[in-house]
Amino acid sequence: MMQAFSYNIPPMKQRELKRLLKVLGFSQVKAGKFLGITARQVRRHTAGERPIPVAVATLLRLMAVLGLMPDDVLKKVKKPAA
């Protein structure tokens, strides 16, 4: 049986999410498309109505720290096999 790991990644607050979206040049619509969610879901996260998933927080934080813009990430990610 696999054991769950805890990496103690701090939760992202809506203020940090808003700041990172701005730094990375995301509109709510563009962020939604990039993350595979709707703009409405992005609005709910930025308004604090929904918790921000750890995977989203980690990705956006890494992009900001590494200086990667959305297009940089998309160029590096290979399309899945058809």
C-alpha cells in the first residue's frame, strides 16, 4: 500500500494568488485556460470562496521563482500522444 506524503506546503491565500496572476500576466480567463478550469472557478479562488489547490499554488509559485511565463511552460510541456 502506498503511503501519503506530506510536504507541508503552505496554503495559498487569495492575496498571493492575485499577485502571482498579475506578475505572470494572467487574466482570469487566461489563467483558467492554462490551469484547465473555468474563469468562474478562478474568480472563486481569488475571492476566497474556494481554497486554492496545492498543485496550482505550487505551479504558480515555481513559475514566479523561476521567471517562467505561461508561454515558456507551454513550450516545455509535450502534447500527450493521440
